[in-house]
Amino acid sequence: MLRGLILILFGGTLGASTMWGAFNFHLVWTEDRLLIVQRSAPSLKDTVADVRAWGRSEWLKHPHLTRSMMGAGHKKVIEKSLRNEAGDFVDHAFSNVSQGMTGKPVNSSANMLSATPGL
């Protein structure tokens, strides 16, 4: 009887502690580590977030998490993901520009040799 009561109290305490943590903190997976960030307002939204591949649109979809990250001093995580997205955009844009009508890179050595008379 006493053992059952102790198990019920332990389970209730564990459940209440878990819910308190879920309402008050975000678990955020970044490229470098796992962050525990205090929420700007209690809720269950975005309790766990993997932000390793997030870009501007994802950050805009999650304003509470963005606000909490910035308030906790993790602005660099957001800036890094935006820089990565910008770098991917620039790489993609340059690869599209460098491709000719045939879909081959314009500056490839094969194209340069075939365009050179007498070779």
C-alpha cells in the first residue's frame, strides 16, 4: 500500500515537473549543440525544435521561438542560419547563371576546347 502511494507521488511529481519544463523552456538543436532556452511566454508551442536547416521562412513561422532565442542571447544562431541560406541562394544563383543553353557549365574546359578553332 505504501509502495503504491510512493509510486503515485513519484509519477505525479515527474509528470508535473516535465509539464512545467515543457511550458517554460524550448529544447533547440543547433549545428553545434543542444540549447535549453527559456520561453518568452508560457505555452507548449515549439517545445522541441531542430533549427539546423532553418532559413528565413522557418524563423518567421516560429516567432515565439525566435523571440526567445534572441532574448536569451542566441541571436548568432539565427544569423548563422540566415547566412547559410543566403550563401546557398548565391551558390544556386551563380550555378544557374554559369550554365549555358545545353545545361553544361559555360567555363568548363571541354566547352573551351571545343570552341577553340583548330583543336
